Amino acid sequence: MRTACAFALVRALTGARRPCYSEVTMGRAGQGRPSKPTSLKVLHGDRKDRINDTEPVPDEGAIEPPGWLVELDRQADAGQETALDLWHRLAPDLIRKRVLTPWDTEAFAVFCDAVIGHRRAAVQLATEGLTVQGSRGVVKNPMLTALKDYTEIVVRYGSRFGLTPSDRASLSLGGEQRDPKEDLLSG
């Protein structure tokens, strides 16, 4: 509801239209959904004939964050969560599930950086408001554009690693069945 109100205000002030679902989530107008990685196809329980058995597989090896992500962490203000903190929180689970490999470290680092950028842009937007004083008067806050750009990156890269709700809902890891109603009752 709050997002709809924000778009209504921005539209009234700037004449901008609300982006459609495909523009925000895919950025691939007319090209269809990108192919799901084989590791996610296996986790999702896709049919055997849809799984590429000849897909190149990276060698086993250490999966470390790229140097630029470590450098961003060094430059960050103390007390704020950084992209490297997010990496260390999410990467171990993705590595165990064989979704994050040595070939994917740059893409995952971009995802982590975008999540933190999104959070900072949202905080700044909440502080400054939807409009700011520009050289020619009141203008749309540039953080709205930054927030939209970060959202696109987070959704696009997150889905590649099974980090969007729709990807997570379709995961099938095997083992014992759980009752979703118990999740609601247990909090």
C-alpha cells in the first residue's frame, strides 16, 4: 500500500508511470524467462529430461569473496552491515547446496552489494522524502531511481541463486516433509 502511494505521488509530480512487473523483475522485455541453473533444477525436482547432464562444472575449490568486496568492507562505517557481512551470512548455505561455486563469486558479490545499496537508498529516501530541493525547485528524489535500480539487480541476481520467494517456495531438498501450517503457528 505504501509503495502504491509513493508511486502515485511520484507520478503526480513527474508524470512518470508505474513500471510493469516485467520491467522490474526481468529487464528482458520479450525475451522470456532466463534458464534456471542446473543446480536449482535438481533442487526444484525438475524432470530428468530437462536437466543438462553435460553442463560444465567448476572445479572444487575455495569460494572466497572478491577483493573489491573486501575493500568495500574496509571502507565502510563501523556498525553498519556491509556487503561482506551479507556474503558471510548467506554464502555458507548456498555453498552447501552447491548453488554458489567458484565461478559465481562475482555475481554473488554484486547481489550482496546491491542488497546493501538498496537498504541505504531506502533509509535515505525515508529520511529525505520523495522530493528534494534541486537547483530548479522541488524535484523527485534521485534515491527513487537508485532504489529502483538496486531492486532490479537484487531480484535478477537473487533469482539466479534461488533467493527470491518464488524460487525458494519451489525448492525441494528431500528429507522429511514439513507442515507449512506449523511454521505459521510456531512463528
